Amino acid sequence: MGELSKPRLTRLAFWSANMCAVRESSWTWPGFGYTEAEWALMKKFSKPVSGGAYVKFIFLNAVLFVLFTGIVVVCAFLPVLLLLYPDTRDLQPLPFTLLLAATAFFTIGFGLPLSMRIAAWLCASAEMKAKLRSTPGIEALDARVTWQLMRMTLIMCGVLVPGLLLWIAFDIDGGPLLTGLKLLLAFLLIASTTTAALRRRSG
């Protein structure tokens, strides 16, 4: 396992700060569990991250990810879709679902780690970057985080394809229930992130 670059170290430092803040707020993110030794390492590694830098990272990462997703949709998803189906009335469920899943895989699997790395690098001070050092334990932790993010992407895209096909095949009308579930999930995500950011800043 090679030595980590400074951009990857800064990403891991901010990720560690985020996960430690989430844990201290008594929230949990399914699929992102760690051993007690890893939690201790993350807490120690995230110490150079100031509260102000952490808050800036959270919001800058969100902006960059949305921007990246928009570019992919406009420059790749829509052109390919229109190339396959110039007349949208001929649109077929399976090709559309696979194209949507491929777009989601690319934006989440590659766009999210990229936006995190750019945001972390821009939000980290020179002093903070100088304090970050690559060690075997840190490299193993970074590999675990990278795999967790990819696993999340694979699960989401794996559920998306059969889920959408079943939705279309059975002509399911989600109605108020689906809207309510989406709002609830959005609220929980925003609440956990905001609570973590405020706790980190006050700490």
C-alpha cells in the first residue's frame, strides 16, 4: 500500500471529522461502521480540522457535487438518451434505466470522491496540510473509506435498476406516501449533517 498524497490525506481528515461529529451527535450512517481502533485513529487524525474549515468543507463539497452531477447529466446523459431515442415516445424502460444507473454510478462513484477531495484541499489551511502524515494505519483507513463509498454506490445502483423496472412494469403510483418518504429521508440527511457541522464548529 503506497503513501497517500496530500489531497487524499486532507479528504480523509475531513471525512474523519465528519464521521466523528456524526457519532458524537448520536447519529449513525448505515454502511459506514468502524472498529474502536479505527474510531480512535479517525478522532486523532481529524484534530487539525478546525470547526470553520469543516463547515466550509460540508457546503463546498455539496456545491461541487451538484455542479458535477449537472454537468454529467447535461453533457452525457441527455445527449446519449436523445441519440438512442430521438423520438422520446419510443423510449424503452430497460435502456433508460441502465443509462440512468450508469449516470448515477459515475456521478456518485467518481464525482463524490472527486468533489470531496477538491473541497478538502481548498478548505484545508497550509498549517493543517503540514500536520497530516501518511502511515500504514492511515493508509488502511483510507482504503476502507474508499471501499465503503464505492460499496454504497454499487448498492444504490444495484437497487435502482430492478426497482425502476418494477415501478414501470407495475405502473406504481407512489402518491403521498412516496413524497413523504422522500421528505423524511431528506430531513434525516440534512438534520444529521447540520447537527454534525454545528457540533464540530462549536467544538
